[in-house]
Amino acid sequence: MIAAIIQARMTSNRLPGKVMKQVMGKPLLGYLVERLRACSHLDNVIIATTVNAEDDVIANYANQEKMLVCRGSEHDVLSRYYESAKEFGVDHIARITSDCPLSDPAIVDRTIKTYLEGKYDYVHLAPSFAEGLDTEIFSLAALEIAHGKARLRSEREHVTLYFYNNPGAFRKLVIENETDDGHYRITVDEPEDFEVVKAVIEALYEKDSIPFSFGTIKSFLDDHPEILRKNSHIIRNEGLQISLINDGFIEDDER
């Protein structure tokens, strides 16, 4: 089985409760799951949240919407993924984070298709894709290795970092984009990000229709540079950089 596992919690440091923030009466998590359910190559979508009481709201919403749910450690996200995959019999895991509510089904399908056809252990998108389209797929066998051997806190918190740190142990591929869209930011980490994503959804979303593509989002943002600029100052992958600083991999002044 190929499943998307979405890591989600309410206690984000930069924008608490972001996963359940509402736009047009629906939480961001609902938009993400709706878009992933449009993927041709996904058999299921699993919400991997924590055992914390604060995250009961996520689990309750997921159950209400007939999503699969697994609950585990807050900070050991790697174990949360491993337990989710084992509980539901997942062979291939597409990792999507809950701060990417505008994930593009076509790009997710392309990533999975590339992974399956090349028989890779791990495939992910290059930074030439917009931040917020982040898609990674890896095998249960690779996840088991990472889960068993990862020791650094950053590797436990950022699920696929062990793959990066041990390049010779896995058959990997990075998918490059046809154009450099790295300056577009449709993830939700900060209040300004939410403003951008909210504007996109309010302008483009139509209930019960095919999910709008990133190409449509890109055209909208190009036509509305005042919205595009709202979050253009935010550092890409800031959470990962903070974790690497804490583990001593980079100096604080390198951020």
C-alpha cells in the first residue's frame, strides 16, 4: 500500500494551532486531505498526530472526516511515522507535512510514479519547487533503517534527515523542477504565510471541483504581487535550520 502520512500537531512554536486554522469554514488540514485524496497513486491518507491532549482536536476531526489516525511522540516524529506505517500496513510512505495545505496532487503523483518506476529507496523534490509543495516518498524498509539507527535529535524530529546524512546507504533521487519556483511560498509557518494561503484559497477554491494546480496558484500570485510579497522575507526551512543548530551542524550566524 502507498499512503500519505501527514504529521500534524497543534503546538507549533511559530504559529500555534495552524493546522486547524479555518478558511471559509474548513481547517487547513481539511484542504490538504481533500487535495491528497485526488491523487491517483495514493491508496490512503493517514494523520500522524501526538498523544498530547492538545492534539485531541486533530484526532477528533480526522475521525469525523473518516481519516486514518495514529498517535505517538510529539518530538520523535520519526517514530510517529514508523508506528503509523506499521499500524496500517503501509509499504511506501509519502511524507507530507500539515503546513503544506496547497500540496499539488499532480506533483505528488509525479513523485510517486518516479519513485516506483526507478525502484528508489527515497525520492524528494528539489528547492526549485515552491516551498509548500514539499513531497517525499520512501520505502518502509528505508524507514525501518532510519528508525533503528537515527540517534541525533534533528534526525528524530525531521523524518528524512537520516537519509541525507547517510547518502551511501540508500538509492535516492532528487526531482528538479522545469522552472525555478523557489521564491514562491505557500507553506504555513508564520502568520504572514496564513494570510497568503487564505487569500489563495478564497480566490481559487471551488467545492466539489478538481483541485486547482500550482500553475493556477502561481498565476494568481503573479497577478497579485502584494500578496506574494507578504511572506517573501521568511527563511526557507527555518525549522530544520534551528534543529541543525541545536545539534551543532551549523553555526547560529549561518542562518
